[in-house]
Amino acid sequence: MSNTEPLSELAWFAFENAEALCNTDVGCKDYHRFWSMVRLLDLDGRLPRGLNFFAENLAELKDTKGCVNVVLAGAADTGLAALIAAAAAQSGASPSILLVDRCRTPLTLNRRFAEISGLDIQTRHGTLDDMAADSMDAVVTHNVMGFNSEPDRAAILKSAARSLRPGGRLLSIEFLSDVRPPRSADETSALRAGLEKKLFDKGMDKDLVATLLDAAQAYWSADLTKGPYPEAVFRSHLDAAHLNLVSLNYSGDTGRASPRTQPGINKTRKHAYIVAERRP
């Protein structure tokens, strides 16, 4: 069993098939088409942020046999499942992962990842509202709240609470802020220029580079966010969902950790690392 993603295969699959697989109501085609490609070509396959955060919590949640049941509430590609698998390995746990998503692109990618890696990854098309499980050890959200509107954010947390066993934990890394400014033209230009240089440095043909840059431009220009999520509102949603806040700490990126941002330009962006427990 291996936690390593076959990222080249998966990135090209998403690039070629997202248009057919993506949820047209959500409008996520440009986003899912290029997310894995940026990780592959521009970030050297880097995993999402939070390895130690998740490892520490999974170590406390695993049962006496070392097993831990985790729900992923949405994912851009296979990076989040790979992150949780790596965190579980670091904590000495054996993960059983269920990915729930509204879009078939990340679900298809994760099924292929499971086939190749041997990891226990199940997928379900829909939302957490569709789940009836109440025995999960952890529900993970990783930069998904910003893509949901105000009532849906509260619903996600209520559904997460229903999915957890008593004492199970919501583990979240989210951007909580009173404002959520759009990406500036300067940041988009810097991201594009950096990717263009890397593509030519890899010896790629200029026509392929042009095709990839057009897709990258559409990806970075796509704005699927639904506005800011203030911490005070998040706390009220937690309370209404009967989740007790255990910890909430902010951390800024010291290096580029996301295909969507460039910390050198957007230096004030901080993410909240959140642990909340289902009440008995």
C-alpha cells in the first residue's frame, strides 16, 4: 500500500475529462480541470497544508486497533486523501476514508487513486446532508467553506456533527475573515508568469505551453467563492451544530501551499486550524 499519488496520470485525466464529469450547476469545470495540473507542474506534487495538524488529531482519535474512520467533506482532487493517509501513517493509524463531493471529477480521481494505492477510499456523490452515518471518528473540511453560501455553511457543520460519533472531531483548515478580497490582476499575472517559466524549463513545446496557460488563466480567473466567513459567524454555526470548539489557531503560509495563491503577494492571508468535538 502506498500513499503516493500517481499525480501525472490523474492530472492529465482531469485535464481531459473534467468538462464531461464536472457538475455544470456548480460551474467547477475550469477549477477541477487544472487543480491537479498546477500541483504537478508548478508545485512539484506538493500536498495541501496541515500534515502535522491532522497527524496529531488522528493519533488521538484512532481506536485500540489503530483504525480511524474519516469523512472528507469535499476535495479538489486526490491531494486531501493523500494528506490524510500520510497523516495517519505518521500517527500510526490505519485510515478508512469516505469522500463526499457534489462533483464527479474528484470522486473519479479518488477511486483511481484507491485502485492504484490500495488505500481504503470510498466515494459518495452528493452532500453531507445525504449521509446517515453517526459513527465517524473525524470529518475533515479543507478550504471548502468559502465555496458555500451562508445557509450551506451552517448545514455542513450540522451534517458533520450528525456524522460523528460522540467525541468525534471536526478537523478543519479554513479561511475565516471579515473580508475576502478577490485575487488581484498582479497576483494572477505573477502566477501565470511563474508557471510559464517552469513549463519552458521542462522543455515543453510552445503549443502545449500555450494550451496549458490558457487553461491556467481560466482556472485562476474562476471565482467560485461565496464571500467572507467571519470567525464570529463560524463560532455561532458550531454552537448551533452542537459542536464544542476545542481549539482555533491561525497560521500564515511560510511558502506557497496552494495552487490558488502566491503568498509573496498575498502576505496577510491566514488560515484557521480548527478542532471541534461532537457533544455527548
